[in-house]
Amino acid sequence: PQACQPLKEMAAEKKEEAPELYKPKGEIKKIKSSVKNDELEVYVLGKASKAIFVFYDVFGWHNNPADAAAAKTATPKSNNTFEFFDKLYDALKGDFCIVMPNYLRTTPLSRNPDWSTFGTWWDTTGNIDNLLKEFNTVVLPYAEKELGVSAFLGVGQCWGGNICFKLAGTDNPKLLGVVGLHAARLAKSDFEGVKKPFVYVETKGDFNYAKEKMDEVVAKKDFCKQCKHIKCPDDDADRQHGFTSAGAKYRDAKWVSEKLQPVLNEVALFAQAVADKK
């Protein structure tokens, strides 16, 4: 699919030597899921009454068993998603805790996927309605009871960004807003349906809906001044689809400073602004 072509290139890339894995700052909790009748792993960093609920990209926690079995030839596992949200926690100065459930368990898309079956994966394993059911009936009650969360933002990457826009179309009074980082396969209906402020960080090939029309749709919302569309410069080769997750260059200090930190700052400013307005 067009929306994930840059991810295809990242997943196909071969590397001679896997970099040392980043060590996340938080801890993994296990909670009972009544939706899937099993345990759900949840990464938690910090403790606060406001939370960032993470909806990761199609590669999840990079723990597809097939990838481990083909470790010598597969695109190396990374903890890029953990690292991004650890950095966001720092940018928010601990005012929000980070809550990242491993919704896909051991069935994220392979790092060397068969893209011809991607649409089927999206509709089945990656079914958004099923995921939101687990969020609303398992994850959110856990966070409210055990972590003391009373307000939250949804922040998602790629497929997770799409989920965030679906979430923004619901009526949860505790939802402050959402952030879509290179959100994939968004349609006009996703923007027409939002009921909460959002930030959309655009990259090339995210979706086919005309961006100027998206801005026109959002301009009609009574919260439009709280929304932000961070456009991608046509000549910016370093901001490809997946640049905060699978395609991130966290060992490159210059890239982090020039390409990633400004995005982290924008997300942090948005989070604080919508929290203050509530």
C-alpha cells in the first residue's frame, strides 16, 4: 500500500551488524485482558494524573517470532518506539506518564513483511475496532485505578496514528486530544469525525486524502485553533514515513537534535496546552 511504502524500504534494508538495543527507562506490567482472555503487557513510565496512551506502529515491539528465527537476515530488532516515548516523557518533564500496551502481543507485522497481505493484516490482526475495545474495557480502567489517570492524550505512529484519529471521534470526556505521527491511511471521514484537538505530523506517503482539503475540513471545527498540521517539506529526505519509530536514527545526535527534537517539542507544547485548557 502506498501509505507504507517507506516502511517497506526500511523493513527490506539489510544491516551487517545490529546496533546495541536501547534500554527503556520504564517497566513492563502484566494485566489481565478480558477481551483476549490472556495477559496484556503494558509499558509504564512515570506516575501522573495525566497520561500519554501510546498506539505504536505495525511493527509493535519488534517481537515477531519469525523475525527472531531469521535474526541473521532480518532487519534487526530495535527499541526505537520505547526510545521515542521515553524522550517524549522527558520533553513533558514528567507531567504525563507514558502507558504503552503491547496490543499486538507476538503478532506485529514482520520486519520483513509480505506487503501483498498487508491489507488483510490491517483488517484482521490489526483490526482497529477490536483494539479500541481492549483500550476502553481493559487498558483505560487499569490506568484509572492503578495509575490514578484522570485525563489523557492518544499518541500514535503509522497504524497507531490512524487509531488515534478514530479515538478522537469518540465522546470520552477524559480524552484531551490526539497526535498522529506519520499516521497511515487516513481518509476525509477521519478528519470530519474528530471531536478533539489534534496534531498531525505529516510525512510523504501517509495517505491519499488531499492535505489542503483536510485543513479546510478542520477549519470548520470549533476547536480548530488548537489543531496543528505540521507539514513535511518536499525536500526533507530525513522525514520519511516511520521516522519516529522503525526509521528513526537515534544514534545520530545531529539527526535527533535537528529532526526529532522539534517534533517532540511540538507534541509536548500541544499536550500542555490542551491539558491547561481543560
